[in-house]
Amino acid sequence: MSKRIRKAVFPVAGLGTRFLPATKTVPKEMLPIIDRPLIQYAVDEAIEAGCDTLVFVTNRYKHAVADYFDKAYELEDKLERAGKFEQLEMVRNPLPKGVRAVFVTQTEALGLGHAVLCAKPVIGDEPFAVILPDDLIWNRGAGALTQMADAAETSGASVIAVQDVAREHTGSYGIVATEDFAERQGRIRAIVEKPKPADAPSTLAVVGRYVLSPRIFALLETTTPGSGGEIQLTDAIARLLAEEAVNAYRFQGTRFDCGTHIGLIGATIRYALDHEKLSAAAQGLMSEALREMGVTELE
Ligand code: G1P
């Protein structure tokens, strides 16, 4: 598997119930950090890593995601007439030249593994990436997927992003047991979906970035429902371990779980503080809010 990945899968068929009522009409992938929706950050990361085929696994409620990557003739016309050329540039080319978007429907919410399997006809027989847009990874250098794609190209192995979490949180993640790490990578020996803290083989958690061998599709086809009654990608990966090398990768960057309120807030703060035009104002606003709330000492 030492080919460079060219295709990335974005499972975006989830309900996003944590963000109700907003997600009653706005898919969670369209929630913004500053001025760009989460899905845009995920897509940018995939394009930076070298992907030219973006596969969105959606459902019938997610038209907004497809619309977002489509041409908006009326809006473009209005912006042009109004002479708002900077804004026009922002909406004119939703994807760079040579990059295409493919939409695949997941008709039933049967789990992440099932969502990835829906992309099989577009991926075919080559290594590919999976990005969960909820997991936003902020980094000043190369994006997390670029780091992983480089590693996968060199090793020929599948690569899964991981980070340490507190033991009480293992039940929210896929958890891996690995051999010793060399540099940022360690070969995975076991992987289990959402184990209770007492049963977790380690505290190394899977983050939503994967570079996978196409062999995963055959395994997903015969994977039975697991944690939460869903077809889990983690369970198919557990079977892949018996056949091929799969490495855990400690990426460089800060991950925000934008599937939670505090993660979305954290990402907004970080991107605001790092923003060319907003940083100073954001710092001022934060100190003022803390002062007014009577928070005088920061931990
Ligand atoms: C999914 C995966 C899990 C992984 C997590 C990362 O879970 O099933 O293995 O650790 O994403 O965000 P979800 O958060 O969709 O329940």
C-alpha cells in the first residue's frame, strides 16, 4: 500500500443531536468556526494532503452540504453587481480546479463502518482517507492528514490518528494497544470501540483521521453490529490487524472535538486568537468577560 492517497471520505450523515435545536435545520458539519463551516476545514485538510476526490456520505437531510460545494449563481451575480469582489472570490470556486466532489447517500444510519462502506464504489482498490469533520485539528504546520499520508506512503501501512485521553473518557473513543512508538508511530496490536475505563487496553484514543487500505471494504461487508448496535469501523480495523500492518500515529496539532459544545467553543477561541484580524479584539473580549465574571486567577 505505498501509493499516495487521492481520495478522502467524509461521513456526514449523523444527526448532530447534541447541537439541537440549531441542527434541526443546519447540519452539524455546517456549524461555523469564525466564518467557515467545519466541513470546509476538513476538505481543506484533505486537499492539502493531496486528495482530488472528496466523497461525502450524506443522507436526505443534508442538502446544505451539497449546496455548499455547488455554484451559487444568484449570489455570485449579486456580489458582482455590488462590486463585492473579495466576497465573490470566497464563494466563486468552492473547490480548487481539478478537485471533484462525489455524493453518496447512506439511506440508513447503521454506523460509521457502514458509512465508509457506502463509499466503496467511488474508492475502488486504492488506499484512501477518512476524515470525521467533528474532529477539528488545528496546527500551524502541515495538517494532520498530510502528516499521516506521508507516513503511510513511506511505510505502506494503514495509519490511524491517536491521542492520549483521560482514562475516564475511554468510553467515548476507539482505544488502541500498540507496540513501542518510534518517532510518532507505533504498530497497533489491538483496537476496541468505546471500552469502559476498567477494560481499556490503554488510554490512547482514535481521533477522526484514518488512512486505510482498501482491504477494509471486504471486512466491513462482513462486520456485524457492535458498540451501540452499529457497524463500527473500529471492529473492521480490528480484523484488518490480523492481515496487514496498521500504525497508530501521534499527530502534531491540537484536536477539538466539535461534536461537543465545549470543543466547538474551544476551536472558536483558538482560531480567533490565531486570526490575523481578530486576535487582539478576541483577547480583549476574553479578558473583559473573565474580569466581569469575577475570574481573577487562571489555573
Ligand atoms: C468515532 C469512532 C471512534 C473514534 C471517534 C473519534 O466515534 O467510532 O472510534 O474514537 O469517532 O472522534 P463517534 O465519536 O462517532 O461516536
